[in-house]
Amino acid sequence: MFTVIFGRPGCPFCVRAKDLAEKLTAERDDFSYRYIDIHAEGITKADLEKSAGKPVETVPQIFVDEKHVGGFTDFEAWAKANLGLYQ
């Protein structure tokens, strides 16, 4: 499965999402991810809302296999439910 994390510099939840994705990448052969800095790439909140299909207020915004999961807390819960993650 391929995960995309949209984040920005200085965002503590973005760092946590990246750390979790790194852990999953190291532990699983079927998981990889890409982190996208929305400021560096010129991605706006409106762009993220279009991709997510609903309003977004915060980053990170995380997609697994192109399906919107949500923010860090949602991603962590998804990983626990779907990948057996125990932190």
C-alpha cells in the first residue's frame, strides 16, 4: 500500500505522521509512503479539500492508496485497525 502525507514545516503532527510512516515502512514489505511539503509544492487548502472530498482544517492530510484517511490521529487509528500496529 502506498501512503501520501501532505504536511508543512513546523507541524508537530506532520512529524508524528512521518515517524509512524517510517516505522511502518521499516516493519512491513507492503507499505511505503511519500511526504509532500504543501508549502514547497504550492498546494493550497482548497487543493487538499478537492482531493479529500470534504473540508480540511489542518495538516497533515493523509491518503492511503488514494483514499483519504484524515489527519495523524485518524492515520494512527487506521494503522492499528488495518495493520495491527501497537505503539
